[in-house]
Amino acid sequence: MSKEELRRKLNTNFVSGLTKEEVEKRQKEYGKNRLEDKKKENIIIKFLKQFNDFMILILIIASVISGVMAKIDGTGDYIEAIIIIAIVIFNAIMGLVQENKAEKSLEALQKMSAPVCKVIRDGKQEIIPGEEVVPGDIIILEARKLCTSR
């Protein structure tokens, strides 16, 4: 598409950019310029997913077999089965805690590294948060040279 077709389609001005009123109107129409956050899983679902591992399933089966054998023998010695189940549950709790910590750390990093964007609005260059960019904004791209020390 030609430059002129693009200007008409986006209803923008290549020199002065969008006006504040036009930006507000487009933000209401299109929303924020960000990916939708995926829906967080329920803590119970996360906990149950901790048992979705081959070795954990083997341990659960071993505890069931141990319990059944204790019942068949008539000894009533369920201590092995209880210990195995306790270890499996402790492992699941630890996995859940670690997963939650990792998610919170990732969210904090994403907030810290919120990208900014240089645009032209109302004839002036502005630096705005990346999520406030709307269709029709004139974005200024710059190449940066990385500094290296020897």
C-alpha cells in the first residue's frame, strides 16, 4: 500500500501525528496495546497438576500397593503407605510454592521492563508507555549503538 493510502486508512498526519482527542477516542475503541493476560489457573488445579508426573504416579501406586498388602496381611502396618503419600503431598506443596514464586518474579520483571515508545502527537515528540500506542500513531524508530568495554 502506498504512503498516501496508509495515511488515509489510518486517518493520521505524518508530520503532526494524532491529536490528544483522537488518541483518547482510539484508546476507547481499540483498548490498550498489550497482549491479553492469560487466565490464571485456580490453585487447586495447580496443585493437582503437581501429580502429573510419571515418578509421582509410581509412588502413589506403590503406596496403594503397600496399603493393600498391609490390609491383606492383617498386620495393619500402614506406616510405609502413609510415609510415601506424605512425601508425595509435601513434594506437590513445594512444587506449588516454587511455581507461585516464579510467576510472581516474572510478573515483577515484566512490570520493571515496561517498554516505552517515542511517538509524534500534536506535532511534538513524546515518550509514552508502549501500551498506550494506538493505530495511526507515528512511531519514531532509532538505532542504538551498544557500548562495549574491553
